[in-house]
Amino acid sequence: MQNPRLRLIVALDVSSAAAAQKIVAAVGDSAHIYKVGMQLFTAAGPRVVRDLVQSGRQVFLDLKYHDIPNTVGAAVREAAGLGAAILTVHASGGGKMLRAAVDAAKGSSPAPAVLAVTVLTSMNDDDLGKLGLTGRVVDQVLRLSALAISNGCQGVVASALEAPVLRADLGNDFLIVTPGVRPSGTDHGDQARVATPAEAIAAGATHIVVGRPITAAADPAAEARAILGQMNF
């Protein structure tokens, strides 16, 4: 896990398989794991995952499943069959749903890691209040993370701002994948809880997800290498 190349996830938030392939080719050997999210999966379908896997890359399939346990379990089995190395479910689906996802993943070899999404990095304390949830984001992230880990999830998706509390309260034996990572001086976009690559790793993240700063760069490979350098300390 010390190799930063195995800790950087490049987000392929594009609308076609051709656009995704262009980014992968441009990044080259500077990254090994690529995120396929709702936009690309909806546009290009399961084949984009299979193609990435067949090319030797790992896929973080970020579809954030959230439904009744039986439906989520069935979806996870299909995702595992595609060869996804990591996939996401919403922790707020509850313990039974989380357990169904974990059990379904175990049916594949190798089994994908099931990560529970806690609170989206676009949200802040005020946003939680509008949903009727009391307390701070960090409190909600901790509650959902504890639920996820206790039901067998291999990790969680949370911002770098919550990572130190998660490590202090829940230990080190699980993954923390951190989106909302922006190199210093870049636009935050729609992210509310952000950190630099170095800050995220120092806070306890095992992986960081970076999209636009790499994929929209004039030289994606150079930008990816620069981020790897910030992670390697």
C-alpha cells in the first residue's frame, strides 16, 4: 500500500467509452486504478468495465447501490462478475443491506472490496440539517462507518476531514477512499469538504480519487505524476 500508484484512483467522469480510453492512454503507467461512476456506466455500459479489467487495470465501480437487501445483493454479484476490484454501496441502506452486499461479493474469486459511502463530499453540516439529521457531518460519518465495518464492509468512502476521527475510533484495518481531493490552487467545483493529496494521505486515507485535475489537464500523465509525488512522503 506504500506505492502511491496503487493509492491513486483516476475518475473517468466522461460520457463515452472512447473518451475514457483516451484518458487511460494519456495517463499511461502513472495510475493503475480507474473509477467508473454513474455517468460513464450509464453511457457506455458494463463493457467499459470489462475492457479496463482486460487491459490490466483495476476498476473502482462507484455506482453507490442503495435498495432493499435482495436487490443490492443481486447487483453486487453482477458487478463482481464484471471484474470490479472495488465497488460502493450507501451505508444509509442499513445493516441488512450492507451484509447482503458483502455476502454477495464473497461469491466471486477474487472478491471485490465493498465500500460504504457515508456522507457525500458535496454536503456540509447545514445540508444534513435540511435532511432532518442532527449533529455534524463527522458524527454522521462515524456512525455510518461503524455500521458498515460491523457488517463486514472492507472500508468506507469519506472525506479527508473525517479520516483522522475514523482512524482514532475504528482503527486502521479498513480502507478509506477519499473523493473531493484537489491539488493546491485548483478549483473545488461542487465539493464542500476537500483536501490536497498530501493532506488526505496524512489524514489516514488509503486511496484518493482525483478526476478533473487530471482528466482535464493539458498533460494528464504529468499531472498524475505530480499528484503521486505529493502522496509519496
